[in-house]
Amino acid sequence: MAASSNMERNYHVFLSFKGTDVRRGFLGHLYAALDQRGIYTFVDSEELRKGEEISLMLMRAIEESRIAIIIFSEDYASSPWCLEEAVKIMECRERMGLMVVPFFYKVEPREVRGGRESYGRAMAKHESKFGKDSEKVKRWKKALSEAGSLFGWELNARNEAELIQCIVKELSIHLNRTPLHVANYPVRIDSQVRQIISSSKKESDNDDVLMIGLWGPGGIGKTTIAKALYNAMERQFQGCSFLEQVREKSNRSDGLVTLQKDLLSEILVHPLTICSVAGGISLIQERLCCKKVLLVLDDVDHMNQLNALAGKGNWFGKGSRIIVTSRDKQLLTSHGINCVYEIQTLGCHEAQYLFSLYAFPNSKSVEIRRDLIDKALHYADGLPLALEVLGSFLRGRKESAWESTLHKLSKIPEPTINRVLKISFDGLENNEREIFLDIACVFKGKNIEYIKEVLDSCGFHTAIGIDILIERSLIKNQHETLQMHDLIQSMGQDIVNEACRDDPRKRSRLWLLEDGVDAVEAIVLNLPPPEAIIISPNAFTNMKKLRILILLEVHISSQAQNFRKLKSINFSECKSLVSIHDLSSAPNMEKLIFNGCEGLVEVHPSIGDLVKLEVLSLRGCFNLRKFPNTLKTKSLQTLELCDCSKLEKFPNIDGKMEHLEVLPLYGTAITELPTSIENLVSVKRINLSFCENLMRLPSQIYKLKNLEGFYLEGCSNLITFPKNMEDSIDPDGRLGFQKLVSLKLERCNLSEVEFLESFSSFPKLKYLQLQYNKFAALPTCINKYYRLECLYVDGCELLQEIPQLPPNIELLSADGCKSLQKLPDLWGQLSHTLSVSLASCCELFRKGVNMDDVANVSLLEDGLPKDWSHFQVCLIADKGSIKKRGFRLICEQKEDDLRVVFPAPSVDINKVKCFGKTRKKIIQ
């Protein structure tokens, strides 16, 4: 359909008719009236030249006409010529956008489209002649049905002369519509128009009113595509209106009323009086509700514009199309426009072609260096407006002018392009403006969650702000990072620079090394190695508005003061940072991150007094020795001191901390925890693994009622784990780890485990890891740990006996217990899988295992599960050999189907097979 605008049209109107019915009367009067108005009309008796084949001439004339009128009379369907004309007309309507208007001359539309009366009789004769299943007859019927369903004129009892004048007037309106100028070089326009028209047809029936949205940033070609759509579609509608610059015009005095007047006058072709927006709405509904119209609203930016000009689909007649262009996707969708098409930038080859048309319009050979052309294309980055403006400006200029221009554009945006792009920024609220400027100057390409975290800490509503910026086509979410067109980023940076172009110190954001500021709110410096700068002690003294500071690969000799608005500092991997000085002048600080600062030795005590601090992270600060003695930061959610291998003292906790849930302290030199550890009332996990200097724990740890995991692996100087001492002043009377699931004490130096005697202190314990310790016995009350599933005592070389285990135990791992002599009744747990590992228990097997202790007679007295067919006993020896000594099967049965197999078929423990619902493995 888009191609129709380029086709030569030799006739204004093509008339299709049955001559004997109308030629001498109605047709003659209609032709004369059209001719009097200057409407060039094809009628076969006037135009056919002698000797030319009629059918070919008719086909060509139809294709070369702008409007086709089919005069359906009583005998029209009896003529195969007329029917072939109707088929060709409807084909051109579908393929080329030909405007088709039926005229029902002394017949009713239902006779034509339904094959009734004379039309039914005529089609019956054709079927008799050509066959009922004839493809030709089917095509004729289809064409009649489609044409008979179109909106047209009916003669009936109306005055013929008046009707002819009405027809001529309406045709004049259509023919007076001149195609809109689309573009000097419409690159990729036709393909996009075809795609949108094709997709919109799938969205609705022809009779539905369909609203279509074109969405994208300024300069991307929304208006251009809307004009091309208008040209391709306008012939199908009774009335058309293209309202340009709706945003700009609506801001004028009586702007919406003026737009309503323009809309109605373009469609109805005569001016109407409108006094108010409400009156205009009523008039649009009243006058257009039965008209099939095409309405384009270009550059809409507010809901009141849509409400005033196209509030609902039922304002317009069946089959109407409303096209709206906007930079705001949410505006379109909230108005109920479901068919929203995002206009994309041009691809590399398309951009290069369009740029060449403007920059080298008459030149077959290009004499400009390829690298300069590539720089220009990179600057425009597929934005049609930028390609047009830049290509036109550089046309005919020498290489030196190209170099100068491109260098200038790297510093200052091109004004025409910038002005168009800035319109989107001007329509933002303050929250979204600040977020946009931060992204343009600091955060482009960064992870969305990181950006939200930082900007939320600055008091912005970041989530909704980012959504709005995406809807306004200012940023894009690409793989969970925020990206923006380079020209949009340049526009944002220019807004910051424009605040004080001559004095960088008064700008709100700093991203260039040569700028220095005292009105700055955000700073990011990312220097390529080996370049680096030294920041002096007074560098930030006057930055009282600073809220974001990101320094990457910067050597820092001191920290600044007067950070009253600063909420976050991230000095991660600053190798030369030695100390964190007084931050008492930063009362709003929420995040301090110093991970990997290998030279950091001291953290100032003022850090412990920052009451709003939520994150304090110093992971991998290997030389950190001095840390605040007390933490009063009740808002603290994250405290990370892991791998601070020279930190010996953990601070006192002043008051209850209700937000800290995880405490990673592994790899530190901490010797003990303070009694105030009980104030970590919400902590769920504490990791003190490989704190080799840790010697004692306070009994107050039992007050950590939300603790779920406690990890002390490799604390080689920890000799005892504290007992739970009764505390009569405990308000709820329930001291103990009420939620502890996992306790890891592997490779400590425990000489006893008496703390386990208080089994009520561990009501939910599932995993107990005591490997490689020096205790000789487990408490007999271990069998009362009813939730215990896994017990690890590997490498406990002094352990002599394992007492009876709790009923739900699933794993007993006792490899390398060289002194172990006695096992419990392992067959007391028949209701679930039990795995036992006893590798290298030398003493246990040197004397010979009393198998009655392992699988005693009660096993047979109680009986095996009924669904067992047999089981295997697999014994593995690291050294020496295993001898069969007295395995006996004592049972009463008629058939030998219950058996012990020895030696086992395989000593691969992964191939031990157990039959039935329950499995048992005894492995040594």
C-alpha cells in the first residue's frame, strides 16, 4: 500500500457500470457533473481507442485511477465484464490502496453482498455456464460480497440531482487531499509502513476502531513514519486529519480548542464554532461517530491532549484509525492504545546510506577519509535526525572542516539535535530529572540493581524513576544494565555543563579530571592505568552538597571533611589508602565500602557513631589493626570484616541491632567476642572460621535466639565451647539456640564437649560437625537430639565410644577414629536410610568387631521390613585382609529367599544395592 503514493495516476475517478441500466440517464448526469468540477473520469465509451483490447485497457485504467465508483444496478452481475472489473478494483484496493465507493442504484446493499434477488439469479446462471465450483465464479462472488459491504451511497427515494451533487462534493474533498511530504530521502520508511499496516490488520477487524501508537525518542522518525502511513491509508477513509505539533500547539492560549477546530474542519471541510474544550469533545463525538476517519495526532505528551482529541474509539465511525506519536510509552498504554510500535534507530548500512545521501548527494566518488566518515556515523549512532543534520552540515566541506567539526561535537552537542532531544528531559519531574542526569554523567552501562542501591540511598525514588525514563525513550534496559544513546547522554552532560559553562566548580556533577567543583553532588573518576592522581586533604572541603563519590584507581592521601549530604563512599581496591579519618561531619552516611584496601591500617572511631550507617564493608583489608571500640550504628544491615587478618578485637555492640543478619568474620585475628554480642538480636549466621587466635566465646552467645548457622572451622586455639549457664533474669526463660540448625566446630582444639549435655539448648540442631578434635567421649544424651540428622566425628583420634544415636540420624561419619572401640545399636533406625562410615578405625577392627553390637539379635526378633528381598554387607579394609568369621542367618522360613551374601559382590560403595523401600549400609 505504501507504494501507491509513488504510482502515476492518470484518472481521478474510474466508473464501473452496466451500460444498458444507467448509461443514458444517471451515468450521463454524474459524468457531466464530475467533468464540470474538473474531475477527470474514465468511462469506457469516452476513452476506448479503436482496435485496442477492451479488457487490458480497463485493467490499466483501474490501476491508474485514484478512486473507483462501482454503480451496482439491477443487471450489473449479469455481465462477466462488470464482474471482472469488480474483481480488479477490489484487488487494487487491497494491493495499492485504491479508494473504492459503491453506489447502489435501485438495489439494496444486502442484495449485492448476499447474492439475493437479481444478483442471486445472475450468479446462478454463471454457475450453470462455468460450473458451480468454478474458481472464476468464486472470485466474482467474493468481490461482490466485499464491495457490497463497503460504505457508499444509495439512491432509493432520494432526488437524483441532489445525490449527484453530494457525490461530487465528497469526491472533491477526497481528491483535494494532497499527499504529505514525507522526507527528502525516505530510507527504510516504506518497509516500516508495510510492517505496521500488516501488524495492525492482525490486531482488529476492518470494522473495529483501532488506535495505533508510534513510540520512540526525539529525532528517530516517528513523524516521518506517521506521514507515510497517512499517505498510504488516507484513500480508504471518508475523512482525514493530520494534526502536527500537538504538544507545542496545545500549550498556546486556547491551544486544544484550536486543535479541535482544525480536526473537524479538515474532516468535514467547513469551519465550526467551538467555544470550549468540553464543547469541542461533544461536537467531535456528534459529527464523527458515523464517519470512517483517519486521524493522526503527532507529538502528544499529555493525557489531556488525547482526552480532548480522541478520548475513546466510539467517538468515530466503524473502521476508523487513530495514529498517535509520542515519546512516552506509558501515556499511550494508559490511554488504552494496545498497538504500540517502538521505532528503532537505523542499522549500520541504512545509516551509512542516509548519511551519504545528505553529505555527498551529487558525488559518485567520496574524497573524505574513511575514518572521518566513520566518526560522523558513530556520533549519529543511527538516529535519522542526527544523520540528516550532520550530513547536511558537512556537505561540500573539506577534510579540515570535518576534523574541526567532529572535535567540537565531542565537547559540545550540535544545537539542533540537542534541542530536539532535550524536549523529553524538559517534560520530566524533578525526581526523574536528577536520576537521568546521574545516569548520563555517572552510571551509564552500570548494573540496574547497583544504580538503584546508590540512588535510593540519596533519597530518590529510583525504581519508578527508571521505569519512567525507559517509557520516555531516554534510557534502555539491556541485559540488566542501563544504556542510553550517545547523543542523549551528551544532551544530559550538556545540561550539567550549561549550569555554569565558564566555571566548572559550580556544576552539580563531575566526571572529567580537569574539572574542580564546590557545588558538586556526584563525582566519578575512573582513570586508565597507569594514570593516577593524588587527592589532597582539602580537596573536598567545600563540597557540602556531595552525595555520590566513586573513585577508581585513585591514590588517596587523606579523606575530606564536611560531607554533610554524602550518603555513600566506595573506595574499594584503593591500595594506597592507609587510614579512614574522622567522618563525624557526615551524619547522613549510609554506606562505607573499603573492600580490598590492602594498605588500610586504621578506621577512625567516629565510624562507630554514624547512626544512619547501614553498610560497613572492609573485606580483605589485610593490614587493618585499629577499628572502633564500640558500634552504635543501630541501622547496620551489613558488617563485613572477613579476611582482615591482623584485626584482633571485635567491637562492643552498644544497644540492640535489629537489622544485622549475617556476620562474616572468618580469617581475622580476633581473640574473643565481647559479651555485648548478645545485642545482635537478629543475626542468623556467624562465621568465625579460621580465626586461629580465637580462644574463648562468651556464654551470652546463647541469647542469639535467631541464630541458624554457627561456623568455627579451623579455630585451632578454641579449647572449649561455652556451656549454657542458667540465667534467672532471662525474661522468657528460654535461653539457648532456639533456631540453630548447623554447628561447625571442625579442626578446633576441643578437649571436651560438655556443652552438648544441655540438649534443650539445641532443639533444632540437624548438622553437628566435630571433626579433628581431642575429646574422648560424646555425652550419652546425644540420643535426645531428636532433630539431628548428620553427625561428623572424623579424625577424633581419642574418641573411644559412640553412644546410642537419636532415632532420626541419617549419617554417622567416623573415619579415622583410631581409638574407637564400641559402636551403638545402629539397627535401631529401620524407618529411613542410614549411612555409616568407619574407615581407618584401627582399634575397632583390630580386636574384631562384635557384630552383635552392630546388628544384634533384636533385628531378627523384630523382623526385617516385609518388602526386603535381601541386603548386602560391604566391608572395606585399607590394609590387610578381611576374613569371614561366623556370619549366621537365624530365621524360620520355608524358602531360602532371605539371605546375607558374603563376600559382597562388589566392594564399590557406590554399587551397594538395597532392595525395598528402606536402605541400610554398613561400611567400614
